[in-house]
Amino acid sequence: DAGVIQSPRHEVTEMGQEVTLRCKPISGHDYLFWYRQTMMRGLELLIYFNNNVPIDDSGMPEDRFSAKMPNASFSTLKIQPSEPRDSAVYFCASSLRGGQAYEQYFGPGTRLTVT
Amino acid sequence: GENVEQHPSTLSVQEGDSAVIKCTYSDSASNYFPWYKQELGKRPQLIIDIRSNVGEKKDQRIAVTLNKTAKHFSLHITETQPEDSAVYFCAASSPGGYSTLTFGKGTMLLVSP
């Protein structure tokens, strides 16, 4: 398996533009997580899905952020409109049988810069 | 919710020395404690984990200890090497049956040759 796949790897956009980040979890994993990493706040959980259903989105900072998982092999995180403070590295991670707290496998991340 | 504190934020050692990173957690119901290593520009990767029914676990040069009573756990790296230089994150699982993790702020370990 290729591991968790994220695209794009780097995104530079202007304030006010819509940004869509994409994630393909490891095949067979039933949990998918979106994290944001910054120097100031560390690794923050934004939202997670179980069997394609959003379970907890309390970490999503504002209504400008939304996430979907239309099927078991694809998820998106959208920011609309983007702001400079959204600049961060966004990681997607997946795990198997989350109820037993199994290992989370991280994707390579998307480095987002909003100017 | 769960709160994880990690210390120190930076740690500099000489090659061959030992390094210890400590974390505390707030929720006594947490039962899974992984450690992740993140090299510069790379993704976090699991290096070792421990569950609440175990007090210590070793894997070659790394070990993790857990004190449930005090609600703290530590990462020990012996015979450090320059390639151990990275940011290390501890985490604790949330109670309630889901595998969400609350991460510490990270420790930047620098191993000088």
C-alpha cells in the first residue's frame, strides 16, 4: 500500500480564495482524521470520520472550514474564504478499528500559504 | 477534554548520551499513549506506544514508561545518534472508545556529533 496520500503537497493562494485539500486514506482503514500543525498551536485535530461519517468536528476553527468524505477512499478539507492565519501544514491520517486506539498513519501533509 | 503537557520543549544532547522526554495527561480514563517522531518537513511517524495495562515497553534504544497513578509517561532514548534529531510528540487517547489522540506540543531533540 502507498500509505496515506495527500494533494497538493504545497498550495499558495491569496486571501479570499477557496482552497481544497485532498486525502486518500489507507485502503481498509475505517477512521480518517484531519489535523492542522502550526508552530504556535502544535498538532490540532480538526475533524474525524468513522466509516465516512463525520463524528466530531468541534476542532474546526470556523464556518469557513468544511470537510467531506463521500466514500471510503477520499476526503476533502475546504477553506472558503481563506485567510493568512490559515497558513499551516494540514495532515490527514487514517487508522483501523479506532475503538481500540490503533496507530494513526499520517500522510505527507499539505503546506498551505495564504498571502 | 484531555490535556497533554510535554517537557522540555527543546533538548540538546551529545551523541551517545541519553535523552528523556516527559508528558503528563489529565484524564485518568486514557488508555493508549503513542510517541511520534517528526523529522524536518516530514510526517509524524509512530516510534513506540504503550497501553495502560503495561508499565514499560522497550524497542532497541527507545523505551517508554507509564505511571498511571501520577498520570505521566516518558520516552527514553539511549545511545543517541545524530539521526535521532527530530521533534518528538507524545499523545494520549481520548476516552469513550474512539481513537482520537490529543498531542503534546512537541520536543525538539538535537543530537550533536
